[in-house]
Amino acid sequence: MDISTPQNTAPPPPTPQAAESLSQRARGTSRAGDKIFLGLSRGSGIFLLVVMAAIAGFLTYRSAIVLSKNEGNFFTTFEWNTSIDPPYFGIAVLAFGTVVSALIAMLIAVPIAVGIALFISHYSPRKIGGLLGYVIDLLAAVPSIVYGLWGALVLVPHMNGLFGWLDTYFGWTGIFEWQGGPARSMLTVGILLAIMILPIVTNVSREVFRQVPQMHEEAALALGATRWEVIRMAVLPFGRSGVISASMLGLGRALGETMAVATVLSSTFEINASLLDAGGGTFAQNIASKFGEASGSGRDALIASGLVLFVITLLVNGGARAIIARRKEYSGANG
């Protein structure tokens, strides 16, 4: 039987000259694409720095004008009177209110957000976790003014019971002493801000926890670790940097929130020792409430307070980056 030799259908190898030509064309295309991408990336970074410098320069210039006329101490004066000539104002009350309300919000929101994120990513069934994640996403999309209206119409009237309980059992500390009256205080603002930043911190933390290598968790389970020990030894160390970043995102919103705080807070230029007494103010709330009626020195004074908020935000973000850089060797993200 005649068996024919099968023919080789593979294409012949390219000649050395053709291979070199193809290699040169590939290198030229790759280099051109790399140069374009590098230029666009570098230009984007430079553009961002230019925008930040322009904002800082504008705020500094306008602030210097009004601060040269200010008769009060900008950092320690407890009064805001820019309608007189020369103006007399300071940011002591605004700085105190901004920092205190943001800290209250962080103390309430971050532990709850991390717990929700762990429940969605490691405890709940898939359907329940997906539904809960969808609800959290919806909360993140609610406008600030809606939170403010809800806080003024629902939260404030229902805070009297909590305030009375805190005054009964912890009023001796002075921080939770309540003299009665509407609950338009820094504690109410902090609780409202905690509700507002909860979706942001939860969403970012949830995505970070989902990136934990499955091998780490399986190895811990194989060694006899419980579910909580797996989370403590594998999940939380891996997601530490992500949780810090999520917290800083939430803190940024808490520091700069305007309409919700302006709707709920009973603004006065005084610092109360008790978190339950009505009054106080924040940078963003003061700018939102006074900018429309301000003119001349009044607007420049508000811009000066905005510059302080700008610097505080930069310091917070810089501190967060420093913490992440110091802790990154302990994170599984670099493993």
C-alpha cells in the first residue's frame, strides 16, 4: 500500500532580513505609543499640580488682602464681624466645630463601616450581600441636601431621648451635660455626618477585603483558625491600608460638608464645653450660609477661612499617606 508522505503546511521561517525589519517596525510602534502615553500621563500630573497651585495661590492672595485689615486675631478670635471697617473676625469657633464634628463622625462611622464590609465580604450569603451592597451604593448617591432635610425634620426631633439619657448618666463629665432645648448641636451634626460618610467607607473597605488572596484564608483555616482568627490574621492586615484610605475619603467629606450641616446646626460663634448644647459652626457651613450676603471684605474673610480648610485637608491626606507608607510592609498588598 502506497502511503504518501504528508506535506508540511507550516509557513517557512522568515529570513534574517525580514525578521530584523519586523523587529524594527515593532520597536518603532512600541516606542511611539510609549512616548505618547508617557507624555499624556506626565501632562495630566503636571496639570493637576498647576490646578492645585492656582487654587492655593488664589486663596492666599485674597486672604492676605483681608488679613492685613483684620483687627482681630485670625486664629483665636471668637467673633465674625466683617461688615464693619476695619473687619473683626477669627476662626476659633469654626476650627473647633469642624474638627469636633468630623472626629465624632469618624468614631461612629468607621467601626460600623468596617463591620458591614466584613459581613458583606466574608459572612453573608451571596444574595443578601449583593442586596446590602446595593443599598449601601444607593445611600452614597443621596444628595447632601436630602440628608440635611432628613436630619432637620426627623433626626433632630428624635434626639431628645438620647440627650436626656446621656445627661442622666454622663452629664457629670461636662461633655454630655444638657440644658434642654433643641438638639441642634455638634453631636447631632457628628451623627448626621457619620451616616453620610458610612457608604463611602463601607464600599471602599468592602472592595479591599474582597482582594484578600484566597490562599491566605485557606492556609489559616487549614491550620485550625476560626473565622474571626482568619479575619484578624489575614484579612485585616491585608486591608489595613485600604481601610485607612477609605477613612480619609470619608473624613474629607465630613470636613467639607456644607448644606447638611447648615440645615441641622444652630449656628453661633461660641464654643460650648458640652457636645449637647446647641450652637457652634464649621468652615463649610459658615461659608455656605454667609457667602450670599457677604461683599468685599466679607467674601475675602470667607476665602481666608476656606484657605484654612484647604490646608487642613492637605495635612489630613498627607498624614494618611504617611501612615500607609509606614505600614505598607505589613500589608498583603505587597506580597
